[in-house]
Amino acid sequence: MVRVQVKPNNEFERIGDDLKTIQTIDLFTALLGGDKIMNTLDGKVKVKIPMCTQNEQILRIKGKGMPIYDRKNLYGDLLVQLNIRSGFAVLIYCFIKTSSFSIFFLSFLILVSKSCIIRFSSFESEFK
């Protein structure tokens, strides 16, 4: 009998054949979209961040997870949880709550809200 023990990893969490990782992005990339270089088991890949990404949204990268047992050349997926750097979001949240923002900033928020939904509920708990 052979017993295999998998070492814990600080970057990836194993979920069956899939791997999960958490990446931090800035607010502007979350709102406008962009690219981010991420580590996988095979090396680095460029991942496209979609416009209007929500905090803690999960992207699935096909075939970048663990090898599937007894299935030659098949791999699980890499699940990437995107956390928006809270410094920017908290700043916007404070402006909205105190109503002390400029017409320019209000125009920007209206423009953004027409193309996507911004959720601040995950940051609200920081102010209670």
C-alpha cells in the first residue's frame, strides 16, 4: 500500500481536481477590465479581467488545475477569486456616504453605473 500526502501550499487550495487561488486587483481594473499575469502549476499565464468585475468574483481557467486521476492529459480548472483592493472602494464608499464628492466624481459614478453594478455591501461592515 502506498500512502501519498499532499503538502499544503500558500498560493493554491485544492478542491477536488480544481485549484483555487486569490488575486488582488485595483478598482480601476475591476471597473474597466484589463490583464493580469497569474501563476499556475505550469508557469505564468495572462488572464483577461472582464469589465465590471465584482469583489470576490471567481474566474475559471480551464485545464490549469490538478491532473485528473486515471484520465490521461485531462486537468481540473484553476479558480481565481478576484479581491478588489479595498483602499479605492472604501474611499468611494466614504464619498458616497458623506455626500461630499464633486460633480465630476458624481458624473463618473453615473457613467460607471450605466455600464455595470458596483456593490459596496462587502465594505459596509468596516464602518459599523
